[in-house]
Amino acid sequence: MIRSLPFASIALGSALLAPRTAAAQASPQSEGMPLGAFTLRPSVELRLRSEFRRYPVDTGGDIYSSNAVLAEGFGGAMPPLLDTGNVVKTQWFVAQRARLGLAVDHGPVTGVLTLQDARLWGSDDAIFVGAGEPALPETAPYEAYIDLHTRSGRRAFVRLGRQRIEWGDGRLIGANDETLAARSLDGVRAGVQLGNVDLEAIAVLLAAPGGAPPEVGGTRKPISAGTGTQLYGLNAIWHVAPLLHLEATALARIAREPRPSWLTPGDTVVLDARVSGDRRGFRYAVEGAYELGRVSTFSADRPLGGFAAAARAELETALPAHLTFNARGAYATGDDGALEVGETQRRFDPILPDAQDNHGPMGLYAWSNVIEAGGGVRAAPFDTMTVAAGYAFVGLASPGGRWVTSRLLPVGAAEDNESQTLGHEIDVSLSLQPWEPARFTLGYGLFLFGDGAQAIFRSANRAHEDGRPADLQHWAFLQATLRAP
């Protein structure tokens, strides 16, 4: 209904399996193998994943000229319509990802190089990637940076090169590691610890200034020259107490030509505040963000004014099997159909979010034009086994606005829709780790479509008499990961 390619898929891990850990970025000071004045830290990872969807929401039907969250066409909430594809009722794929890395420490200097190969089995022509994701197949550095840091731990550091960046819960800047190729960013990052306050700044290059010849741009004419696209950010965390961490984030994205295809020209600023804590099995986070700036449209620049909020909590009890309960909720403003010239765009753009940890493992919705309320339970009956189950109600903040997946791909919109109910998601998962380097995970998800989702399906499949069943979606995955160290 939405994608121009019939195998567009969301490769998401189950967020119900384990809480987020600090291991997303290994410390340059972790243990390794000494070699003279150097310390070597090799790493290897191999992941195989198969995934199945029945009645996918982001494949087939209407094909749009842009996947940018803030892109729009004349007289509607969606970008201009290019074509209409066949309805896709079943999709499946098998994908693999391999990483081979080496970190080298020498005093206050650390160099890291991690090569990654990510591809689908069979033809790779049928995959469509989301915001900030590399096209497949991909064989390229996943990480390649030099880190200069103080000798007494990383109380101050400067890191230059390709690196993974994740702030807070990853709602605005996330590593997206469970997708097919994950996300890494090219730029410079610097941080310092001042007592119980951590400060960080980033400057990321999303598209280089200048232009590109036709053979590079893939067009018959040179890509327009300009200042390119950059992302700047500041992050500060005040560790007041184990149950009280105060965090403030400011992001500024300047998008000019040449630019990535998943962005619209404009200036986007996000101001975010977050309160979190973790003590004795209780973890929580409450976050709110306001977005302002301007975005280029078909007629003139349009001002931005979006708002988003989210909260999560988790409690690990003293009951058998480490029984753990969690709850979450989120809200983000959306547009309400066609906007007048000069009218403020309220659709919230979550920039470069983590797709798998915040909005359900099926990846059906993002922190944009959404109402979410859900929870789950997790247990570890054995040291090598974890089981989990969850439920979420999903709605539209603006019924006439756009439905966006967790990878920021547009599903569709229906201006005549009066229902805020997208549907109900139910997930179950099982994780086995028979020995430390290996993990096997399988999961199943069921999404029951509400009146709002069905109205969007009818709108996006209006060219097909048989349409799409649009009553529910089945989703299942099986994943095996081998990692060392």
C-alpha cells in the first residue's frame, strides 16, 4: 500500500526481552590483549534472521515521491503520489549480518574499525530502507573512528569518525541495532564529566556540501549544489541520585541540497527534557520534546510546531523467575489533513530514532502522530531462558493525519477518517542463551486493525477493488546471534 518495493520490511528485535543496557557502546578501556605498548580488543558478530508478515502495512498500494516525515503534497497530508503497486498479502525474507572489529588502545588514544556486511538471501533489489539506514547489500565500515580521552577513565574525550550514537532512550538519536544494517553516523563527538554532570556535543554530516555528477547521483543531470545536510546536538545529564537523573537535549538539523532522500529541505530544532532513574529493580523515564523551525513545501516555507511526550516504567520483583512488569505510554502531535499556506505543521518528526525498543517489536508506529498505552511481563525461569509478553493500544493523535512506521516510512492518511484507533498489538517472545556467545530468539506478534487503520487502508488501496483484508497482521521472526567477546 505504501512502498514502491514489494519486500520492504522492518527487521526489529523484541524490546520485551531485556532492559536497555549500557553495553551499546563498549568503553575504550575494556579488557584486551596486550601487545607491547598497545592493547588489542578484537570482536566478531554473526547474526542470521528470518522474518514473516501476513498483510504488511508498508508494502504495496500507493507509492509516494518521498518518504520524509515532513514531506507533503498539494492539498493533503501525504507526499505527491507517483504510482500504485499491487496489494501484497504475504512477505518473508532471510537476512544475515556479519561484523569483524578491532579496537587498539595506546595510552590516551583508541582506534576502532568494525567492518560490516549486511544483505538479504537472494535478490537485494526488493528491500526498502528507512531513515538513516544504508541501502542493501552493504559491505562497509560500521565503525571507524579515533578516540582521544583522558588516561584516568573517559572523563573527557573527543571522537572523530564513523560511530554509533544513542542518547537517552534513543527516541531522538538511536543506534537502531536490530534493523538489518543498524545505524552509524559520520562526525565528531566530544564529552566531559564535571562532577556528577555529563556533557556531550555532536556534529554529524548527513550529506556533504557541493554537488555530484550524474554518474554518482544516479540521475541524468547533476544534483543541485548546496551546503549539504548536518545534524548538531548538545546533551547534558545531571546525576542527582540513582532514582533522579535530569537530562536535557537540543538538536538542530539543517537540510539543504544535496540531501538524503528521506529528508525535506528545512531547519528543524528539537528541545527535549528527560527524567529517569534506576534502583533496586525499578527503572523509569519520563520525556517531553518540542519541535520548531521551518520546512520547505510545494508553495513556501512552513513553520514547525510539534510536541511529543513519553513515559516508561519497569519493576523487577523478588518473585520466582525474576518476574518483571513494565508499562509505557507515548503521545506525539500530527497534522490534520491538508494545511493552508503558511499554517504551522504540527506533525512531530523524531529525527533518527531507535526503531525497536520504544514502540513495540512489530515496528508499526513511530513517535509521530501517535497515542500509545501498553505494558508487558517478562520472566526468566532458567538462567538460559527469557520469556516475555506484551500488549499496546495504538491510536492517532490526529485522525486525518499521517500514519508512520517505526522506521519513519509513511503508511498513508485519510482526511475523512474520524477514528483515532489504529489498533491493538499483542506480542510474545522467547530467548535462549545456552552459552554466553550464542543467543537464539523467536517471537510472534498480532496487530488487530481498528477503524482508523482500515480507513487509511481503504484510502491507500482505492485503485484496487479487492483492496486489502486490513483486519489484522501476523508477524513472526527467528534470529540466531553469535558474538565474541
